[in-house]
Amino acid sequence: MAAAALFLPFLPMLPIQVLLNNLLYDVSQTAIPLDYVDPQATARPIRWDIGLIQRFMLVFGPISSLFDFVTFYVMIALFGADEALFHTGWFIESLATQVLVIFAIRTRRRLASSRFWPLRLSAISRWSKA
């Protein structure tokens, strides 16, 4: 958001939208203690692989930023978004990517083969409130 503010003549997201986005994200996280853990994750202790975490950050961070900039470009260049439409579009895109990230990092298995009903329900309830 800070980088986008350098290129846009307005704030990419209103402060109230940032707060609402964070609140909705935090509420959706309340289902994590109820989430089913994959059996292989509880079979034996798992050592944290700092190298894997570092590689994940170095790959996922720039990809996430690139996706945001592509979204900015599409909203402005293709849709001709004014300030209000831009705020709305990025708010929705931000909510969608946060929900997808929750599901992507919760398991090493394929999402279709993993049980995550509590998180699904919290994500659906989150979208119905937005």
C-alpha cells in the first residue's frame, strides 16, 4: 500500500477500510483452534525449517506485491477506476487474497484432500459480512 501511495493521487484504501479489513481477517482467524490438523502433522514433532520459511518469504512476498500492482494496473488502465471504485476493488481483492492465503499455508497437502470445515465456515461468514 505504501508503494501504491507513491504512484496514485489518492490513498489506495481508506483508513476505515484498512481497519475493517483487519477486523474481518482477525474474526476469520478465530476458527483456527477448531481446525482439523493433518494426521502427519501430529504423528511426530516437526522441526521448523528456517530455510524453507526464508525461501517462502523471498518468493511469496514479491509475488504478492506483483499481484497487487497488476491489480492496480487492471483497475486503472482497463476499468478506468476512479477513487471510489479503486477503493472498493482493492478492498475486495485484499479480502480474497487473505482468505486464499489462509487455506494455502494451513497444510502441505492438496486443499481438496484436507479437512478444513471450520476455516471454510469462518471464511464464508467473513464474506457474507463484507
